[in-house]
Amino acid sequence: MAKKSSEFEKNLQKLQNIVEQLEEGDLPLEKGVDLFKQGLSLVHSCRQQLKKAKHEVSVIIQKTETEEKE
């Protein structure tokens, strides 16, 4: 799990760097479009990782609630 968290953090940092570069606004058009595409890919990856983590947490909570009822 630590590896995935680390991957998430790295992707989030890359995304933040891309946003900063795009906000500066002094990039050539092609570079800006390329960064935008990279950013979309990173957003997709982060969303997938968050979705998986949310599912894992839900499973743990359900398991805990089931054990408490027994």
C-alpha cells in the first residue's frame, strides 16, 4: 500500500507542477497542449487510485461493522 500511496503523491506533485507551468502562461502552444494532455492523464491516474483506496476503506469498514455485530 505504501508504494501506491507514494505513486499517488508523485503523480499529484507532477500535476501541481504542470498546473503551475500552465498558469504562468508563457509556454509555446504545443508545449502547453502537451502539458495539458499529461495533466489529464495524471488526473485520471489519481482518480483511479483514490477510487481504489475508497473501495478498500469501505471493505474494511464493512468488515469491522460485521465483526462488531457478531
